[in-house]
Amino acid sequence: GIQVEQSPPDLILQEGANSTLRCNFSDSVNNLQWFHQNPWGQLINLFYIPSGTKQNGRLSATTVATERYSLLYISSSQTTDSGVYFCAVPQKWGAQKLVFGQGTRLTINP
Amino acid sequence: NAGVTQTPKFRVLKTGQSMTLLCAQDMNHEYMYWYRQDPGMGLRLIHYSVGEGTTAKGEVPDGYNVSRLKKQNFLLGLESAAPSQTSVYFCASSNELAPAGEQFFGPGTRLTVL
């Protein structure tokens, strides 16, 4: 099945810093999602981005499907951005499921 | 518009007890999913449904049953709970069958089996 790798696994920054999170996947996809799992465990949809670039406030994402990667940019980080960021892509065959990466744990210190 | 909701939020069971987790969505989505999240394992699909009255097995279905009697509800049952079922359970819904559809997740249910 498709493999999803995220980097870095951990990232610690000061408030106000910018960050880039990367998601690599092993096969072509027609769907990619970015999620934020907050410290309370909730999975928040950030982007549905099969290709191209999208922006939502301080967050933006770019997926280059032909090169099998996606990037999540966070600018002017705030402490509320802390948590784990997951990317997920669909498995091509068999059961209909999203395959999640292992996540990037982001800690923003005041 | 509440999106996807789950009840209960927390539950502690003893080995052998049974329980039902309820998932409800108000987005008129056809497709619904149950995942479990375990440390180091990511999210794994338990069961899913492509419409009212239908269910199908996912990646880790053993020990669970599901029902989709109404379009907006998807129930996950544990008939005889085991400690290996200690996990966080997430329900999701989508308006298109994966791989095309964006999935929206509920807040999760944290289950502990003693």
C-alpha cells in the first residue's frame, strides 16, 4: 500500500517563528488532506489539497502531485498552533481509508 | 451545523462488558467511517458505510460490529470488550467515497478497557 512519511517528527519554535512541514507519499494520489490534532485530541481539517496551493490565514499548503510531496507552511506561529500535524492520502485499492503519516509534533513556546 | 459528533467522549469498561459508540453527522453525507488511533500506529480503519443500510469491513474489524440504520448515524459496537481495544475512536464522514472525498472527523471517544 501507499506509504506516507512526514518530517520533521518534532519541531520546537518560539512564538512568531515560521515553519515548514513536509509530507512525502509513495504513489500518485488524487486527494490529500492536512489535519491539526490539538492538545485535546481533536482532528481539525486544515486543507483538502490534491494539487496546487491553498491559503487560509497564516496557514498555507502546496501539493506537487507529480513529485509526490506536500508542504504545510505556518507563519507567525502562535501557542495555539501547538499540537500534531498529520497529512493523509487515500489508499488506492481495497478498503476505503485514509493512510496517515506519523505526524509532526509542533510545540510553540511563548 | 454541528458537523460530526460522537458520544460518549470518555468511557471506562471492564473486560467482557459491551458498549455502543454513537456517531452522528448533519451534513447529509453518504459515507461514514470508524477509525481507531493508537500510539505509534496512526489511525486505522475499523468499518465503513457507503450509505444507509450498508456496512463494510476495514483494516481492523475483529471484535467490532457496526450498523447504519439511519443516514445520519453510524454505530460502533463492542460485544465483549478486551484490553486491546483501549484506544481513541474517531468517526468520520464524507460526501464522496474515498479516494476522492474529503473526510471530516468527530471529536473522538477515549475508551479504556480494564
